[in-house]
Amino acid sequence: MKIALLGYGKMGQVIERIALERGHEIVLKKDEFNTYDGLSNADVAIDFSVPTAAVSNISSCFHANVPVISGTTGWLEHYDEMLALCAAKNGAFISSSNFSLGVNIFFELNEYLAKIMAKFDSYTVEMEEIHHTQKLDAPSGTAISLAKGVIENSSYTNWTLENPEPNQIHIETKRIGTVPGTHTVTYNSHVDAIEIKHTAHNREGFALGAVIAAEWIVGKQGVFTMKDVLDLDKIQ
């Protein structure tokens, strides 16, 4: 499989190594200093760039009839626009806040637990996310996805970084050392607590999931999620 890498920072370099280990070929390594030459030769593109480049990268893929996997966050105000372009070009697209296989299993566990806990109003939910000091945005996209998973399956209506109202989920953010990413969801009552937690040991899980998604999407048309890639809907 021929892969175009759109964004060649730390994540792009890990993705390159894993893709090569899995027998794939890299036909483009695009950063801010080069063009899209080689994109049309790709079977699929993987975008781990920056918010200001994501829309251009994704739309260029659709115009070149190249399926695209995007792990870039911070551009979602243009998400509906990209969906419309994908449909117009009969493209294929997956965008996710986190491609880690473990995190996507964690998302499913989080939603399932939220459905159970919605019946017990003696518990309140709170979340914590810890990342390395170079990660400036807070909360993480993964934490927001976790909060949305609870909100869609409970009476909670929003999340906050400040003092929460009764219908809000409090997310505590920490930036420590070189931590790749730790996310914890806790249900507290006055008698006990129930906690689920995902800890990333390195960047490889994120990169591997993106490559697996790229392998899966080739030959397909439409907008998909990691649930489709991992066939998680059939488990429940």
C-alpha cells in the first residue's frame, strides 16, 4: 500500500516507521516546506499535521481521489464542510481525536458504563487527563470525546474545566513531564467510587491505529469511525 504522510512531526515519523514495518511504501512526506507532489500516487493519506493545515490537506485528498485518515484536532469548525466535500467527491474519510486501539475500546467501555450509571443518581462523574508539558490545548480531544460519550448516555449536558454545575462533568487537566496520555473517568458517591482508566505508554499505539485505519479504508467510500474499523458495534 502506498501512503502519503501529511504532517511529518513526531507522530508522522512514528507512523512512517510502523507503516514501513508493515510492508507499506511512503510516497509523500509533506510538511510546511513542500508541496502535494506524489499525493495522486497514494492509495491512502494519513494527516497528523496542525489545525491550520488540516482543511487544506483533507480537501486536497478528496480532490485527488485519495482516502484520508485524519488525527489532527482543532479544525472541527470546518468538519461539516469536509463531510460535504467528501460526499461530492465520493471520497472516504475517518477523523478521530485518538486512533489508539486501546483508547477506542476505552471509549466503548466509557459509553457502556455511562448507560449503567445513569440509573444511579447517587454517583457523580468526573474526569482527569494528564499529558506532556508540550501539549498546550486543554482538555485533550480524547477527554472531550469521553465527556461526549457520557453526555450522550446520561442526563449530563456539558463539560467544564471550572467548578461544575450539577449537570456538568468536571474535567481536570494536568501537564506533567513527558506523559504520552492518561485518561481517567470516575463515578463517586459517599460510600464508594468506580473508576476506569487508560494509560498510553508511548506514541506507538496512536500511530499503529492510524495505519490500521488506513489499511481498512482503502477501496471504500463514505465517512467512517474507528468503531467501523474495529467492528465494535457488533459487540454490544
